[in-house]
Amino acid sequence: MKLSIYSYLTVLLAIMMAGCEYDNYEPPKSTLTGRVVYNDQVIGVRSNAVRLELRQPGPDYPLWRTTPINVNIAQDGTFSAVLFDGNYKLTRVRGNGPWVDQTDTINVEVRGTAVVDVPVNPFFVIKNEQIKKGTSTIDATFNLQQVNTTRQLERVNLYISSTNIVDATNQRASAEKAASGITNLSQPITLNVNLSSLPAAVAGKEYVFARIGVKTVGIQELAYSAPLKIQLK
């Protein structure tokens, strides 16, 4: 019994000392910022849905610094993280994003500040988008470029929201066109949302935000254009 008590106290003391050791570390102060891009075009995503991972491997770092650090990608395709100075490995999370899975890692050195663009291989990108208010509709015109042919187009959407956070989850009205209705990607695509379909609380506002999304078959996340402010009154 005494041996068990002594063993327990020894383990408890070790845990307390380890906790004190971790408490002695200064909080992180350096910053890493960047964008996810294809040919220098930023790829928009759904808010709080797509992420990257950072790792800082090596025996010189405590456990809590070697576990993956999740880095959320903002809807405009940018990301940021507050980190300790050091060398990191940045990876794209498999199955998380409107692009082809890539298994390679990007070596990142953080010393005070660091900026890095993360290249991705999207299935489709939206180009030449124009969204404006018509007489009784909000109208979107845009082109689609198919970048990777391993998967096919499923649909395109126009989303309307009362806030500048707008996507398939955060929207108050939408319009959709299936791939079967898009016979020629070299031609502009149009989508229209009737103003009468807006909820009364949204229709009464001076402005709304609109955004185009493109869905690929078998891929959960859509790629998005930048949200645009549309004046209603």
C-alpha cells in the first residue's frame, strides 16, 4: 500500500512539474498569413468549413507543439495563424476543399512574420463575374473554366444573404442551374434570383450580398466568387 501511495505521489509530482514547465513558455507572437490560389487567383470557400494543417516536428519541441494546428481558411481564400518562431510543415487536408487532393507538404519558416501562397488545383474556377440588380431580379453573369477534368460539373448557384458572409450554408435566397442546363462552358452563364423570393426582413434592407458558387460531382465543398454588395434601394 505504501508503495502504491509513493508511486501515485511520484506521478502526480511529475505531472505538476511538467505543467509548470509548459507554463514557463512564452505565448506565440509570430504570424503566418497567406492565400489559397490557382494561377494567382484566390479561390473562395465556405466560411469556417475549409482548413489547412500545420505541424512543427522534432524532438526539441514539447508534445503540444507537435500536434497538428488547424488553420481555418476565410471565405475570401485567405488564412492567418499566430505561431512560435520555427520551421513548420503545411499540408492541405484531404477531402476538405473544392480542389484535387494533394499530399505534398509546404515547408514554412516563421521568424516574426511569414507570408505564403498555397497552390491548389481546383476543378472549376469562376471568371468575369458580374452581379447586379435588375427590375425584379438580382442577375449574375459569369464564365466557368474547368481546370481539372477528373470530375465533372454538378451545378452552379447564386446565393443571396443579408450579411457579407454568404455561401450555401449562410444564405436567404438562391438560384440554381444544373450541369445539364450548361451545354457550352465557353459561353457566359446566367443566374437570376427573383426579388419577390427574398424574405421580407431581407427585401426591406437597403442592400444585400451576393455570391456565385460552383459544385463539382463528388466534392462536398463549392468554389466561390468574391461576395458583392448589391444595392436594393
